[in-house]
Amino acid sequence: MKRLTGKLHLITWTTTEDPPAGGSSLERLVPACRSGDRKAQKRLFDALAPKMMALCLRYTGDRPTAEDVLQDGFITLFSRLDSYSGAGSFEGWARRIFVNTALMHLRKTDALKLSDDIGEARGLFTEEATPVQKMGYRELMALIGRLPADARTVFNMYVIEGYSHKEIAEALGINEATSRSKLQRARIRLQEMIKEQE
Amino acid sequence: MKENEFDISVRNLMSGAEETVSPDVWKGVEAGLDRAARRRVVPVWLWRGVAAAAVAAAAAAFVLLRPAQNLSNQPTIQQPVAQATDAPLPAVTQPEEDDVTPVEKQAVRLQGRIAQAVESSAENDAFVAYLKEIGVDLDEDEVVIISDPSPYPERKPASVVTAASTPESFTSDDEALRQLAFEEHRTRRKGEFSMSILGNIQSNTRPQGPANKMRRTSGSLFVPAPTRTGISREGTEFSFGLPVSGGLSFRYDFNPRWGIGTGVVYTNLSRSFLGDYSVVENGTPVKNLFDTDITNQQHFIGIPVNVFFNIVNTGNWNFHVRLDGMGEKLVDNHFLVHDSDGDIHLHEKSSGLQFSTGVGVGVEFKFSPSLGIYFDPTLRYYFDGNQPRSLRTIQPLRMDFEAGLRFSLGR
């Protein structure tokens, strides 16, 4: 099995907060969107929606719910454009809004209540490689969607969005130890599911 | 595989991923934006209000100052009366330029009108209307006397000026009018109390741009999970009602130019928004309401202090500038959370006072010497006093539109 190198890790890891180089086309649309220009808003929507839809789908686990969150997120985004200072990347700012919207939706449906169907963590990661890189995006997305909502949320926030346990704990109303525990369980459960797919 | 490598593998696969989006989502976004736009405020535009007040002030000044300018064109007592009746009235000594009060000017004008009225009985109706306009109340029999075709100098003036305090001393119309003017002048110099019943609406516009940013409940990246019972999040779709006030005020005019005032004023601020409400027991949320309709009513009691400067003060019209200061106490901050299980009422207290200051121009029309109606547009600034969120904390510069009835309480 092909193993990722440390060098590759450094190259591929980027945070959502990296400032843009010279401003992106998204940021150039912001002033017009602020003034309520519907065409500019549509262009911004078209540019952002596919990525944000993927984000929403990761958090909600099903497409109809993800579309609801996506819609609410865009309404919030356009309503709060005035609070975008331009200091960081626009996409990073937008991602926070969609993560927030998804979290609010999960709270609303009580999906973030502690679940016990994930079982105990049965051990630490082994040195044995798991075939994540052999999987396609769709397969992995489907497996993540099968995680319990609370574990899936912590996993998404920590592994993919790059938030710290402290930030996750504050957002979800749990302590940092619980956040770590949920993350570990999510990892193990995901690995188990990946193995089952082989 | 180590956990770090596992995480990175997953992240690499997920980052940059895209999904197709149904066209219905954009339609929903558009509908949501339209809905949000409709929920916005009923604007009473701040600067349009200022502009309207300025135009009104300029118009009032033009109307009110014009008669004073024409004063020099009024026929003197000697000339027109002599021509009209062949019975000239004694000359009236014009007051010193600096000591001419609006009331005295009215008196001189009144003399001229009397002379003209004697000349043509057809003008009597207009003359009576004029007397009423400037606040001289006439009974029916007095009107008859005015219409009396007997020679003007011999007509007893007492019936015209019975409101004056010393009719016995009158020997002629001009003397009576001078006495009336003097009495009015003397009264004003002694000062006058008045009481007003006031109402006020205020602009409910809010600023555009970064200043419109709503304060979040936390400075963190996320809206935090609720830790106490109450409103845990205020959404972005919000609207503000027109602030309304009502109260009583008392004014004391030292002289025809200067006056001070105070009183007690109740003010209601309202807003509505979508927000989250949570009930937390032992640190754990046991009930959550998300994106529910919440209305907020803030009730203030305030004490104003006003200084008035009368720019023009004629018989019926008063055109003035006012400077205001006010301290207000938020006595009740009431939230109504709409819940299908029954509405939830929350009452919060606030410490400190809300101070404000303002400057405005105003116009008062007197129906009679004891009753007038006024309109005072005022530009007001609210100081930051750590008060709960309201229109005043979001945009502290606001436009007041105060109107009221003013009753003279005498000296």
C-alpha cells in the first residue's frame, strides 16, 4: 500500500484561513452583493455553492437536509456580508457561516445529543495502513455519513475544517476531553467501515 | 496507519470536493432574501427628516419674518386715518428700535387695520378675522361696535381691548392699543409657565455598512452552545419598530427670548428577530427553540432638560431653537419568545442610565393665548451607557419628531 510522505502532508495541508493572494474573484463580488445586486449574488452563489454543498452534506449526511442547510447558509451569508472585513479569505469566512448553520441545524434536530451507538473505542490506531487513498470521494463521503451525528460533527470539524478541540468544545457545549473521545471513536469507526468495504 | 496520516488522507480526499446543487436552492435563497428585505424597517429617513425640518424652518422664517419687514410700510396713524375719516387720531410714538417687541409691532399693525376698517365697512369681516388670528378674542357685541359707522375717534375702545387690565385709563384707540402692548410686554418680561402634553416618534433607520454588524453573543468562531436559560442567539433577520414616546413637560419663559423646560417622558423601543431560546438545567440544555420569533420591548422613563431660544415670537407663531439633554432609565427589558407550547416572557433589568443630547428647531402655533400646538424636529445623539441592544446602541444619532399641545399656566 502506498504511504503518504511527510513532505506530501506539508504540501497538501492548507487551512481555510490562508489569506488570498491579491484577492479572489469571490472577494471582488462582495461589494456588489452587499448592495443587493441580485446578479452578483447569483454569481457568488454559483461559485461557492458546490463546495459548500459538499460541506453541508458531510455534516448532515443526507442531501435534502444538506440543501436546506445550504439555502439557510446563503441567506445568512448575504445578510451578514457587512461583517466580512476582508482580512482573511472570503471562502474561509464563508465556510464558518456554513459550519455554523449546519451546527445550528444539528442542534435543532437534537442530532448532537450524546450517542452511544458508536461503541467503545477498541484500541489505538495500528501501524497497519488503511486503504483510504484507494477510496473515492463518494465512497468516503458515504461512510462519513454513516457515522453518528455527534461523532461525525467532531470528526468534520477537527479533521477537515481544522478546528481545535477547544473551539469544538465551545461550539458544541461539551468539554475538550469529550471532543477528543468522540474524535477517536469516529476515527476508529470509520477505519472499521473502510476495512469492511475492502 | 497513524492517526495523523489517517486524518491527512481523509482531508486530502475531502478538500476541494464539490457537489451538484439543485436549482431550487437558489430559488429558496432568493425567496429568503426577498423575505428579509420585506421585514426591514419602515424608514423615517434621518437625513430626509433633517432636510424637511430645515425646509420647514426656512418656510416658517420666511412667512413669519415678512410681516415684520412690512411693518415700515404700514400706514401711520396720522396719514391713512386722516384721509379716511377726516378725523385724525393722535400720533403714536413709535417705540425705540431695540425695544420693539412682537406684541408691540402687532399693536401698531392693529392701529393701522382699525383705521382701514373704519374707512370701509366691507373690510370689517376681514378685520374681525384678523383680530381672531392674532389672538384678540371678541364677543359679538364688540364686533358690532367695530362695525359702528360712528366717527372713529369717538368710538369707545374699551370694548375692543377689554382683555387689557386697565381700560379706565384709555382715552383713545391708539392709547388703548399702546396699553395693551405694554401689558403684554410687561407680562412676558415677568415670565410665564406652561405645560405640554407631548408625543414623539423617532426614526428607525439603521446604518448600512460595517457599523450595521450585529454584536454576537461570543467572540468565538462559532455560536456557542447555550450555558444558561435564556436567549442564546439572535439571528440576522431583525426589524425595529418606530420608537414612540409620550409625556408631560413644563416650561418657564424668562422673557420673550429664553425659556427652560423639564418633565417626564416614557419611551418604548421595540424590535423583532429570529433567535434561539434554551432552557438549561444543571449545565445541560433541556429545551431548545431554534429560529423562533422573538419580540423585544424596552420601556424607558426619562427626565429631559431643555433650553429654548425664541427666534420669532409673534402673536400666533413662535419659531424657536431648542437644546436638549435627557437621562433615561430602562425600567423593563421584556422579551416575548413565541413557542407553540405557550409564549415565554423574559424580563431583564439593566443598570446605568441612557444619556442623550439633542438640538432642534421648532414651530408653535397658538390657537389662543392659553393653548398652542407645536412641532419640534430634533437631532438627538445617544451616549454609550452599556445599555442592552437597541436602535440607540446600533445607531446613536437619531431624528426625533416631537409634537404636542402647550397650555399656558400664567405667571
